[in-house]
Amino acid sequence: MVISAIGVIFSNMHEENVPELVRRRTMASIPFGGRYRLVDFALSNMINSGITTVGIMTSNNYRSLIDHLGSGKDWDLARKDGGLIIMPPFSERNDKLYTTRLEALSGLRGFLNRRSEKYIVLMDSDGVMRLDIADIIKYHETKSADVTLVTTMRDVDKSTEYLVVKSSEEGRITDVELTPHVKEGEKVNVMTNVMVFNRQFMLNLIEDAITHGYSSFEKGVFVRQKNSLKLYEYKFDGYYAVIDSMSSYFKHNMELLQKEVRAELFGCRDIYTKVRDSAPSKYGKDAVVKNSLISDGCEIEGVVENSILFRGVKVAKGAVVRNSIVMQDNIIGQNTSLDCVITDKNVVISDRKSLSGCADLPYYIPKGSRL
């Protein structure tokens, strides 16, 4: 079922939280779960909900994102009308790169004015979840809301910025605070950076925010105007993983080794990604693999336990990979040991190396390194 909504995905929001992973890519194209990129989850949620026009807001380092998305055919978005639309990182009125969400939305005004859909759905790329957007839009219509924010309960980290939401029994938002003082690890009701607007209403909000000289969309709209707007929250109680640090990236990848997490995230609806015609993985006669996700095209001669291997990884004889994330086209040499390690793409680790980190501070090896 096609719904009258446009999807907009921000590819680079919150990149400051994982500087190691975005040195040569944008947040949306960070590899996740063996064969996916973070953008796949937002895109798949929209497609599965009947949204057939999706704009991707780009920024710096988006070459790998463009390579991954292509024409959008892997998400059924290669269409004559609508489909996948790559949005430039600057507005139609000047060539200055945007630095805030409000500046990015300001650059979208021409595109949004040319569309006829009734609603617009905004999503960031740092959240991993399976979401029924059609149900959120139905809730938005039922409440006659100006804006609907998707929220969830989660532990907070004082090192990151988040929007805490309080509401009445019927779901009307009564208070919005940007990064309030709370205890470390305390569970609070936060916005997941998934938002639904009436398209024309959102255009009016953007114009008003620019006229008043606001620099932040969250502060200028949600915090300042919480009492004058009909803000509602849609409570999401499913699996939600936000990538806001290197330790959270490691943690949420490792959670995919749990059967119940995989069932909730991938069980009912497909998560689509770029299709690669890789050969099946090959296991040597002495290979030992336990509780791991192994992608296509791997060659394993050694031991792999509690780990995630992306496509084309080679683990030589005598090598031991435990509690680690090994990205695409890595080579792990003979008698090498990895424990709580994240290796980025195209890393080569020579024979007889021993590398170790911990779950709270995994050892990270940058893309293309030779050790």
C-alpha cells in the first residue's frame, strides 16, 4: 500500500559521536551487522510502510553512500516519479554547506514545494529499529497533530545530546528538554529522531524559524513552541539501538548474536541492502566457528567465536577471532589473535599478531591499515 508521504533521511547527523568511523564515510554508510549499512534500516522502514519517494540529505564524505545506494533499485526505488532522490549538501540559494538540521531543511524547501504528498517523515541514520511508519501516520491523523515525535525509553549517556519528552495520558507532549541533567544510566523517554509533519505545515515552520533567526530546529520548534503547537508522541517499545559512541556500535553489533534480537529486527519485514553476487563462504577442515554471523565470500581456516564477519574476510590457519567485528575484505594472518577488536574495511593483519580491547573500549583499526 502506497501512502501519501515523503521520506527524508539525514545521512550525517550526530557524526561527532563516532569520529573514527566517519573519517572516510558518512554516518549513513557505516557498516552494520555483517552485510548492511545504517541507512538500510531507515530506507527499509520507509519502503515497507509504503513510502515510495525518499530524499537522502548528503554532506561530506558521501562517495561510499552514493556507491551503496546506486539508483535505489535494491530498495525498489528506481522510479520515474519519486523514488530515491539524492539531495545536495547545500541550499538552492547558496553554495554553503549546511551545518544544522534547520539549514538542511531550509535547502529542501524548493523540493518540498514541488511535491504533492500530504505528509513528510524525517529520520536520522544513527538508529537501528524496525518501525511501521504507516501506523505512526495513522496515529498522527487520529490526533490531528501538527507534529508527531517517535519516542522510546533508553539509558542516556552524558556525552551525547538527546531530547527528553514528557506527555499527558492522551499522548499530547507537555514538556521538551534538550539534554537535561539526569543521572548516568538513568532511563528516560527520548526522541528517536523520527518525526512526522504535515508537509505544508512543516514548510511554514521552516519559514518561521528562519524569520526568527533560529539556528537549531529542535530548540527553535520543539523547545520554544511546545505549548503553542499540537505536539504528540508515538511511543515505540520495540528494539531500538542508537549508534552514539564506539562502545555502543560494538555493543549493538554484538546484540545481533542473540536470537531474540535478530528475530525482532529481521523477523517480520525484510531489511534491504545492496545485493552483491558473492560466492558462499568456505570453511577449512580445521575451522571452528561458534555463535557468529558470517557473510558471503569468507574463507575461514582458523577459529571464529562470538564475532561478526563481513563479506570477503579471510581468516588464516591458526588465527583466533573472538568477540570482534571484522569488516569487508579483511585478511587475518596465521596464528594471529583478535579479542574485542573492530577492524574497518580492507585491513591486513600479518602473522603472529595479538590485539585486544574490551567491550567498553574496543580496539579499533582504521580502514586500509596494514599491521
